[in-house]
Amino acid sequence: MRQTVDAVVIGAGVVGAACAYYATRAGLAVAVVDRGSPAGGTTGAGEGNLLVSDKPPGPELDLAQLSAGLWRDLAAQLPEGIEYEAKGGVVVAADDTEWSALRRMAAGQAAAGVVVREVPADRLPDLEPHLAPGLAGAVHYPQDAQVQPALAASRLLRAAQNSGAALHLREAVTEVLVTPAGRIDGVRTPHRELKAPVVVNATGTWSAQIAALAGTTLPVMPRKGFVLVTEPLPRVVRHKVYAAAYVADVASDSASLQTSPVVEGTPAGPVLIGSSRERTGFDRTLSTEALRRMADSAVTLFPILAQVSVLRAYHGFRPYLPDHLPAIGADPRVPGLHHACGHEGAGIGLAPATGLLLAQALTGEKPSLDLAPFRPDRFESEVQHA
């Protein structure tokens, strides 16, 4: 079966869904292809965080701020709910050294337009009554929010379908078609050939494989993380609360196991506990050490959780790029190939801005942000040197 469209989006996670949504709204004929089901990869393993709090001033924060506004719009526009909750985030400092560093970072974020509110130690119970005593202080980020990631992806895909997008699930891309002149010409699956002058690689942790099928490289690597899910509770944790050390772990280049406490309640009652990071390839082995560390650190932050039962644990693979910035936009090495991947643990939060920027690039509209920091070929010299 052969079909012709303006663009093929590979990947039905939240980033691919956002790319399809904004591309169809821009008037493009789009086909979405995924080897599994919607949100069947990293999206389905996410907590749904929409954060500005963990990003220092720079291109990723700019992307997060653009996305925050788009998520608010989507929560109002999508006909079915995505469980959008503007709960806010609270970043806590354990001692005076962390408190000074956190205040400096918050000041830089405020200068970039983020709403920040310093909270001295004696006022922390007003925000989170069950926080452990003895903390040095915190910063409250009211713009932090949350969605249910699988719902968000499915709602965006449905809206794209309602605007004419075709959705081909459980079809792996076996070939990226390239003309003799080296331009993108579509994709092939076991069931069909989709002809298109544009292919968008939105396959998250597996983006390196799609880049290779197109004849180029992109050093996306999996960075595994676990989440603990407790029994349903009253709302004992009001915000997304995490230790200041979490920001350093996110920015770390280490492949070793790193953990820092991240605790948040959910509308359904369970408390979600993170976070861990390690690069072990696609090894799905359960790490009891990671789970133990996460549980211990969560209890240190919220002693009330000590007697709470954990019902389950799950893991996912974050799509990691060496400079911690996603790859967004055209790949000049293969004309017609575009990337929307490598967001690591921020893909859900950054998805709408990524989709909007891709759609603007495909239609020739002036982009809402400078795409230069996200150039997919920025690692080329490193690959050649290696």
C-alpha cells in the first residue's frame, strides 16, 4: 500500500503527538507511525511533569517557558481532559550551602521571567505541612504543573486525527526512503510505503536507530530511571517537592547510579517517588539499590511516608543527549529529515513547544525561538573526532 503525505512523524509518544497536532493545525497532511501503541515508550513511564523549576537560564528554560503557556492553552482547548494540574513546585535546600546556591539559581530564573518565591524555613509548613523539620529554606515555583502523560499523548493524537492525520500503530519503520540525490522520500513499514518529502524523528530513546536508517548519526542514549507508587493517600503532598540536589543530578554526565528525592501527590491519591538516573543501555533489570535509596530519601523529606506501603515500581528510559539539550529541527546532513528528540526527562513538559517549532520550520514560519542551540548536527565534530 502506498500513500503520499506532506510529513511522516515516527513516534506516537507525547512529542510525536505534539508534532502531529501542530503540523495538522498548520495545514499539513501528516501520517504518524509507531511500532507500538500511543505513549507505549518513555511517555508512558513518565510522571507528567511540566517544569520550569529545574532549568537554569538558557535555551532549555526558554523552551520550557514557551511550552508552559502552550500546555495551559491545550488544557483548555482539547475536548477531553488531560488531568492538567497547576500544582506548583517546591525545591528545598537541606543546608545553608544548598540554600545559597538555590537562591542564586532562582534569581537567574526570575531575571529570565520565571515566577519564583523564596520561602524561609519557618514558613515551609504553610506550603507543605508534612515536610521534615530542619530544612534551610525552599523556593516555590507556581508555574510548575502536571498532566497525565498517556492521556495527553492520546488526546493530541486524536485532535490531529480529527484534523486529517493518519495513524499507523504497531508498524515498525523498516526503512527510511532517500532519493539518489540524498533527500528524504518517506518511510517503509511491513504494511505500507508512505511517500513524503519530510520525516520527523520523534522516537525518543530509540532516535539513534532512526537516524541511522536515514544514513546519519544522533548520539541519543537511554538513561534509566525508576518511580515508586504508594498506596492511595489523602493529599499529604500538595506540590511537586524535590531536593535542590536533583538539579545537579539532571545536569550530570555520570553514567553511574544517582538518586535524589522527588515526591509528589496525584489527584487519584498515590504518591509518586523518584528519582534515579543511570546509563545501563536498555537493561530492564530492577535495581533494588535504586529503589532503596529513593524510598529512604523520600522518608527523609517527608517522614510521614515511613509507614506508607509502596504498591509498585516501574521504570523508563530517558532519551539522553550529551549536552542535555534536545535535537529539534532540520538535519542539514539529510535534507528533509527533522528531529524532535533527546529531551531526556523533560519530554512531556517540552512537547508542545517542540511540536510548534517543528510545524513552524516545516511551513516556513518564523520560529518562536531560535533553533540554533538545538541543531541536530551539533555533535558532528565530536563524532568525527572520536
